[in-house]
Amino acid sequence: MNIADTPYAANYNSFYRSLRKRTLLQGGL
């Protein structure tokens, strides 16, 4: 089973992007 083919992967990707955006705004923790 390839995890990249699951809807979970898409949710994780969007979550990771927003999380990274937040850390960049906080000074790149």
C-alpha cells in the first residue's frame, strides 16, 4: 500500500504546508 495514494496523504500535505508557513512566520523555528 502506497501511503501517497491515500486521502490521508493529501490532508497531511496541506497540514504540513500550513504548519511550515506558521513556523516561518514565527521566525523559522
